[in-house]
Amino acid sequence: MYTYENHMMHDAWYFVDGDTVHMFHLAEPLEGGPSFVGHATSRDLVTWERLPTALRPGPPGSWDDLRICTGSVIERDGRYWMAYSATSLNDSTHEEQYRVQRAGMAVSDDLITWTKLPENPVTEAAAPHYEGMGTGQRKMHHWRDPYLFDDDDVVYQLVCARRDEGPTGERGTVAIARSQDMRGWEILPPLEHDRISDEMEVPQLYNIDGRWYLVFCTLGRFLTPEHAARFGDRLPERSNFSMVSDSPFGPFRIHGTGQIVEHDPGEVFYAAQLVKLKEDWRLLATAKDELGERISDPVPVYADKTGIHAVTSSSDPQGPC
């Protein structure tokens, strides 16, 4: 478990460097002030050592001067690259901190000191594939939570976005952009996946034993009525989901509810991400209860043809074939 005194904890993302896991996380001072990207390391995903702050909002007038949001880290060409999302007072007010979202990049040689690229922002929502101002339940330019996926000579960026066609409540999607130099990005059509939600936050992509798994999170009220009905009277306030495909670009299909960890409907266990440490997959998430906000202890999971599942006393940790 990881906490940050006098701060609210938000999403976290991870980079595994040998037997050390680097966690980058959003923290917001309780007394007020902008959120920033904190940094901590661990060898067991339970005990964490705090390191210097990784990123803060930019100076007044910059594209990221209001609020920094979720990102991801990869290693490429001997350097470390962090994609992150942000908002600006040029486009929003303090009461509308998410109104226009964009994604930028920062680079590091040691995972400690990060330098933002002068080309920032590098991606944002654009026609013909994605909505500008969203038509869904939250009226904003949805373009956040960039996830970097390295595929040989090309890097793909997966982004929480909304497609520009189809029923309003089904437009939540995972946008794709690609680059060869991390500075110039081409916007592509979205991933092909089952359309079940108004938003698909914190998208991630994992290859486990030859299958591809799309992991994301969303609120129960954002689910389509058809998908929400699968929960019966156990519809969660918010939760984490997975879809499965034979290809990294889909089509991704959801099986059953798709929920990774079953929990009480009002419990907060959100923005979960997978970490592979010592050949085992673990799930960590932002949790909140009477103890406050924190990054959870690791939850063991397994993957099968129907998705990612938490290991419970009644589950088969190997999963069905």
C-alpha cells in the first residue's frame, strides 16, 4: 500500500526496470494547488520508497498549466519516454479542469529527471475519427490517459477518447496515434472493440500467452443499458474491465460483465493497471475507503480466453484453457 500524506491520490502507472518497479502517480495537495506526478519505487509492490517529483504543470500560458493527468512510460533507444495528458487555463477554468485535453511527452535518461518536449502537445482529438467537444455525459474534449505501446520501429499511443459516429452512449473508445520519433504523431482510426460505454478511461494493452488484452475502467452510469443489465443489482459505481483479441488492434470482445475484480458496488478500486514482476502478473489500483486514498496492495490475477480475472479462493489461478 502506498499513501502520500496530506495529498489526494489519483491514477498511477508503472515501469519495470529489472527487479525494481517505478510507480508514477497523480497527487493533489489537500490544502489546494495543482496535481503533479509523484514517483516511488518498490521491489515487491507493497513497500515503496518515495523519490523526487517527476512532473509539474507548466508555467502560465503553456498547454499544461492547469492540470496534469494520467500517462505511461516506455524505454526506447536508450532513453525513457513518458506520455501524459493535461489541460490549460487557455481552454478551461478552474471549475472546468478537464474541458480540453491534450497529450504531451517528456523524456529522461534516468527515470528521475524529466524534460518536456518543445513539440508539446503532440496529440489531441481531431476529425475525422474523434469528437471535439464531447456529446456524452461529460461535456469536454476527451483525449487523456495516453498509453505507449512499442512495436518494433513504431510506437503507438492509445488514448481515452470518443469516436465521432454511432449512438451517443456508445462512443467511448480507445484512440490510436503512431510515431517513429516520439515527436511527430499520426492520428489513426480507433481500436475495434465492443461498444459498451460512454467513456473508456486509462486504456492499456497487454500480450499474455499469445492473447491481447485491452484493460480500461469506467463508471457504472457510463455503461450502455444492455451491458449494465449484465450486473443485475450489483452494478458498480466504477470498476475495471478487460476485453480479449487475437490482434493488438482488435476486434476486442468482452465476455460476461468483463469486470476484473468483483467488489461491493460502492467500493472505490479504480484506474487499475497490470504489472509483471518475477513472472507473475499483479493488479494495482487507486483505492479509497475509511482509511483514505491510496495505491492498493497488489492483487494476483490470471488471464484466459475470457479476460483478466482476480485470483480468489474459488478461482482457478491457471484459468480455463
